[in-house]
Amino acid sequence: MPLSPSRTVAELRELQELTGDEHGAQRVAWTDTWATARRWLEEKLVDLPLERAEDAAANQWFTLPGRSERAVLIGGHIDSVPNGGWLDGALNVMAGVEVMRRLADEGEPAVTVRLANWADEEGARFGRSLFGSSAAAGSMTDQAELRERHDADGTSLPDAISRFDIDLAKAIDAHRELESAAAYLELHIEQGPVLESMNLPLGVVLGTFGVERHQVTFRGQAAHAGSTPMDKRRDALAGAAKLELEVREIAKRTGEGAVCTMGGVVTRPGIVTSVVETAECLLDQRHLDAAKLAAMLDEAKKASERIAKDEHVEVEWDRIWNIEPILFDEGLIELADESIREVAGQSHRLPSGPLHDAAEVSRAGVPTVMLFVQSLRGLSHTKLEDTKEEHLELAVQALDRLTTKTIERVTASA
């Protein structure tokens, strides 16, 4: 059947109605609503001549066999954050469905083409993003830590995934799925304001930012709020507050897209009549350049030590998680640029601040590229997330053209 980008938009609206409510999308991974979305996806592809499988990490695979076993992969994720948007992740998958329909209608492709629905990209329930893609990429080295993770209700991650017949110890067997991969393509909403500010519908992603994520704990002394003079206080919150302002300046000085975020502060004893004894801060730093990311981290640590001394408190750092910057394949970036210009007239290259499954696939050595489509007001992870329908349709067309060009490239390189 011919490509029908409008069908993709209609199916995304259908999924929104099926798995959302007045607060937004509710397809949190490892929940019943997520399972409903996965079954719905299978039904959308049931009439196509595809091989269907689920790997050891719960990733769904839909394979159109070609004359060569070398495979072009199209990927996305159908899970969402709580109260999320209608496009984040699901657009990737449903645009891929439409491309698979067009390819299947044309007969056996020169190379195998596979659609991946990655499991738990968001990490919304247990705080561990990119679950399925990291298992497939061979980078899930934190299994001991994953065994200790619990959701807000106290359910452990191993117990939650076991409901879906997934064994954490065996999840890494998913790496077999990338053995024949020759290229990976992903379409995603931008989740930021750049393309809209330039009045452009589409852009090519150069790579994903590296991330340094730490818990920074300032330790002072609890004391009565009424009887302790200001110059005698050892206020841990003062240390946290000063560091929050300093990391903003670090990002400004570094530039080139650098971002630093103090995403949470928990204070103890946390009562109005006591000076804060401990302040636990969550710090996230991102940059596309590994050296600059390392320098940002070093600056923040030195600043925290200086601030702790000034406030007569102690400070300690504990790394929560990190990932190096991932640069995408230059040849595929060129093909993506061509595809966008053919459907939209003009393209733009930009980095991705948010993480994506594409980063894990690229880490595994598979040539990778991403397309971005404009996000209205730069909003995502909210029910207000939106993109113009005409831009969504252009995005489906661009992904389709990129898929064709990539198949030709892989065939020529065989």
C-alpha cells in the first residue's frame, strides 16, 4: 500500500484515546496500560508479512525479511512518562509502522528491515532509562543496582518485570538482536524550542549529549531556628542553594548547548523550626563534547567544596549514572539532510539534549542517525506536548525517504 502519513496521525490519536486520560498519556512501562498499547501495536501489523518476536528484554521486533540478512532498523518506544504527551516515543513507532507497510507492499526488499519497539525507554517507574535498548546494546552493566531499584509503591524492578516474563539476569541476551544490524534510524519530536524558533519543521540530530548525574549532599548541623544566630549557623541548604546558582553560571560559561540542572533537593529535618542539617541535591549536567562535560563536572565539584568551606558545612558526591556523548554516523547524517530537504526544502543540524534509544544502539557500533520534528512551544513530557499535523506528515515522509536511501547505501556496501 502507498505511504499514508495522515494514517500515522490518525493512529497516534487512536492510541492517545486508548491509553490516555484527561491528564495525558499513561503508558508507563511495566504496567497494564503499557501492555495494552503493545497489543494494539501488534494488531496494527497483523496483516503484514512480518516475523514477530519479543526478546529477553521485552523489546518487540517486527521483521520484513530481505534478500540480505543485513538489517536496517527503525526504532522507537511506546512507553510514556505519567501524564505524558501523545507523541513522545509513539511517533517513532507509528511512523515506522507506516514505512513497513509501504515496504511490504513493494515486495521483498534488498536488505532486511526491522521495526523495534524498545521496552522502558523513559525509566519513569524505576528511574532507569533505556532499559531495553541498553540490554540489546550490551551496556546494561548495572544489573546489581537494578535489582535494588523500587517504585513509589515499594515494588522491586525484578518483580515488576517478572509479571511480563522477563528475567533481569537474562535480559542481556537481547544483544543478539543487533548482530545483523547495518544501520539504525529513529524519528522523534525535538522536545525543545530550536526548530520552532527557526520556523523549520524538521532537523537532523548530530548526536546525543553526554550526561553526568550525581547526588550532592551537604551536611551541616540542625539547630533551633529561633535561638541560633545567623553567623553561627551551619546551614546545609545554603550550600545547596549556592551550588544551584553556580551550576547555572558553569553552563553559561561553557556554552555550545551546555546545560546544568539541580533537579531536586531534599532537606532534613525538613521542619520550619530547624536549621537544615542535610540537603541532598540531584545534579544533572549535559554536553555534546566529552572534554567540556568533564570540565563542567570538575568546576561544579570545586565550586561545591568552596561553598562548603564558606558555609562551614561538609559536602560529598555520589555518582548516580553517566553516559558519554554519542556522535551519530556522518554518512547517515548526510542522507537524513537530503531526505529532509526533499520533503521540506530546508534542514538544520542540532544536538539532542534528551537521551534516546538511538544513543545505546550507536554505542553498540551500529551506524545511527535521528530525525527531529518541531515541538510546539518546546514542550514534552506533558499533556500540552504537540506538533502541527502537517509537520508530522512531513516527518513520516522524511523517515520513509531516509529508509530508502539507507537501504540503498547498505546494499551498495555489501
